[in-house]
Amino acid sequence: MGSGVLSRICKMRKETCAPHECKTRVYVGLEHIDSGRCRLSRHGAPSEVRSAKSRFYPGDVLYGKLRPYLDKAVVAETEGICSTDILVLEPLEAPSWFLCGVLHTDPFIEHAKQTTHGVNHPRTSWSGIKVFESLSLSPPEQKKIGAVLLKIQRAIETQEKTIQSLGALKKSTMQHLFTRGVRGEKTKMTEIGEIPKSWEVVRMEVLGEIVTGTTPPTKRPEYYQGGGYQFIAPADLGETMRIYRSEKEISEQGLAVSRVLPRHATCFVCIGSSIGKVGITVAEASASNQQINAIIPYRDFDPFFVTFLLLHRSAYIAGFASPSPVPILSKGKFEEIVVPITRKKDEQKRIREYLLGIENKIELHESKKSRLQDLFRTALNKLMTGKIRVNNSDIDVSEIE
């Protein structure tokens, strides 16, 4: 094995497409490429194009040259046009999927970072990346590596489709349960829509104690050093309904000066662009920042019933935020918002069980997806550095021929 520069296995395509020629072609911008993915999951409308764009063809690799998107590279499966912030690379000796894999390796991304220039929008260039030296592998091994990466990516996509289907099922099930209930009873119209006849409309404060989070002074390192307790922020909500981890943690001393959330408190983001995100705590004790209002349910209400109710009504609740560049839903306003509830604990429990059954399946497939993503990163870097060899392996390469 030796090494070779990137320009040996690909070249930059320099074709452009005038606006009047672009109307019937697929358009790809940086916003359509997901970090760490080798396949496109979406694209833009050609009618949005207002200036000349770069042209690409099936088998080309589209690479995002703008920092911080230097980990964006996908194989084109159709003909189209793309943003000028994307380099169109035409494979020469290497299969498309192998080339795309090279662009996703840690050494290449680090090289791309070192070659960026500019102040406001630093970016790399073809002249910067074409000299990157990668492992020189035989064409048959390149195809096998590409086939392995493609197989893992398709497995990830299978999990994503399952998660999407389960999410749609959860949404429709919530709509039915919070409109019709579980008893087959008649419904009635209220100021917030149709609900089961035996249900009532109450202010949010009836559900439990409402707590707005605080941030321990960051100038006191003892509040953070050592961690141990989740310090929940909006970014920690959304992937799964249950909040299993947080990006930041606080210490026991930090928790002592915070508003403590017990296990199974419902968190609702009330400030900023992610307003309306919902989650439920699972740690015995945690805290949140001031962007989150939490409900600590009273004994009359099942915590998961409350969480699913807020999840179902999240857009409605977020609609009460102040109309400003940074939307804010104050604690006072949050407490006043009315929602439909049943006081029958057995009905709350049945609703919880119906929806938790779906939620548990979502979490299972999210876990599988996460493990596959880790496998992709591990396999990618080991295959591209020669730590794992596939030259003598029986791998079907027909899909990337």
C-alpha cells in the first residue's frame, strides 16, 4: 500500500448552468446535505434558482466547501444543479462511494479545515483539497469499501424510515386519544376544539407546579466541575421524548442553587427558535436553564399523560408566545393556557400505555440508528487507513458498479 493525492482519483467539474436552463433540474444547496451522510435525503425546487449554478451528473460527489460544513459530502444519484458553495467532484479511478468515503474521514476533514481561507465565510477550495494524501488501494478493494459504506448507510436509512412511520403513527394516535378518548363516549365542542364529553378544559397550572429553570453563575466553577447532574437545555430535547442525557452537567453544589426537577417532570421549551419542544426527565434529580418551563405533576395526573398532552398541543401552546424576533412564552402566560384533561386515572393510564408502546419502539429504532452511525464512522476510518482490509472478502459490489 502507498499513498496518493486526491487529484489522482477525481477532478473538479467546472460546468455551469444558466438560470433559464435550470428550471427543470434538481437543485441542491448545503441545507439539503446532512453532515456525515453519503446520500441525499432531500433537494430544493429549481424554480428558486436566480443565478448560474454548478452542474452535476449521476455518480458525481458533491462536497460542501464552506466551514463549518466540511463534513458534508454526498453521491449524486440524478442530474442537477447545486450551490456555488459546493464543489462538484467527478470520480476518475475510484468508485463514487469510495471517493465520498475519503471525504468523510477525519484526516481529510482536518486537512480541509487547514486549507480554509476568508474571514466572514471561511471556505476551502479544489486547489486546497486536491493535494490531500490518502491510502492508495486497488480498484477492487475500493469497490468493496464503497459497497460496505453503502450497505451501512442504507441500513441507517431503513431505521430512519421506520422512525418516521412510527412518528406519524404517534401523532395520529395522539390526535385520536385527545379528541375521542378511550371510552368510545360522545364528544363536545369547546373553545379549544372537540374533546370527549366527560373531559374538561383547565388552565395549565392545574396540572402541576410550574418551574422556570435558572442557570447557576458560570463564574463559580464549583457549580460545574465534576458534573453528576443533568443541566437540561433546549438542545437536549427532541431526539427522544425521555431525556436520558444533557450536553452540560452541574455539580451537587450547582444543583443546590438551582430549581430541582424530580424524576418525570415535563419540560417545555418557552424561548427561542426551538420553542414548543417537549421532554420528560428520567433522572432522580436534574435542573434546566431559563429557556424551559417544567411541570411537576400533581398526584391527580399521570406524568406521561401530561407529557403526551403537551406534545400533542405543543404548536398550540407555542402560539401564545410574544410576537418578537426571539419568541418568549412567560411563566405567567404558560400557566394561563387552557388544555383538555380527564381526571380519571385509569383513562390517563390507558392513554399513557397506548402512546408509550409507540414511543418505546421509536427509542429502540433510534438506538439502532445511533449504533449504525457509530459503526459507519468506525468502519470508514479503519477501512480508509488500512486498519481493516476487505481485498480478500466476498462482498457484493454490483450496486456500485
